[in-house]
Amino acid sequence: NLSSNSSCSSPRRVKMSLGEARVIEVCCGDQHTLMLSSDGRVRSCGAAGVAGCGGMTDAWVPTLLWRLAERGVDIVRIASAGLHSLAVSSEGDVFSWGFGDGGSLGHGDDEPRADPTMIRGLCGERVVHVDCGADCSSAYAVAPPRLFWWGNENTLFGSCR
């Protein structure tokens, strides 16, 4: 278990129940950590509003992102940085959550999302990879190959103009 006011200067095992599944990917943002398991489910822990667990309660133990799980969304890729996260489904849909400052969530606004929310602007693009910067995000789609970028225009890579 993790707590909001503790630190640990050496690795320690995080205990969680996954049944027959196993963790296949992990990534960290500024105040949260995501874990993708082999059953296509995402677990998260961290500060309220960025962990993706809904509501405004901190989650200091790995918690299933139930909004994705209850819809039967099979996640194949995750990314997080700063105060936001992304997930790609096996269908190529992209979901984002956390703080939306500078448009980093890709929903055309700066609003936060406490739960994973599908990015409508990427529907039908068959995204296979996503990544997050501190205040920007990107996605790579296939057939045809295309790169998408959104977020704070002051970052090094892209421009929305």
C-alpha cells in the first residue's frame, strides 16, 4: 500500500489482487501510477482527480478503473505524465483523464476528467500507441499511418495552427 505522505528510498513490492492476470505495463505521472494487466484492465493509485478512479477521493492502493471495466473495454496500451493519462483500447479508441490544462486531454477544452473519457476527435483512427508529456499528448494511428499531437503549444514538438 502507498500513502500520500510517505516516501520510500528503495524499491518495495506493491501488493494487489489480479486473479490469474499479471501486470504487463506500468507508468507514472506526477501524482499517480497506472498498471495495465494482461486481462486488459487498468488499475491506478494516486491523487484524486488524476488517478482516474472517479470522484475526488485519493486512491492509495491500486484500484480498478471500473468505468472502463464495466463497459468491457479491453486496454492494450497506457501512458501518463504530469497530471493526466491516456489509454488505448484493442479497438484503437483513446481515453484520457486527469487535469486538462492547456488541452492536454484532447477534448477541445481545459476541463478536468475524473474518469477515463473517450477522445471523440480520434474515433475511427485505429490508434496503436499513445504518449504523454507534462502538458501535451500524442497518438500514433495506422492505416494510414498518422501522428496526432495536442496540448500546450509552448512544448517543443507541435502546433495546433
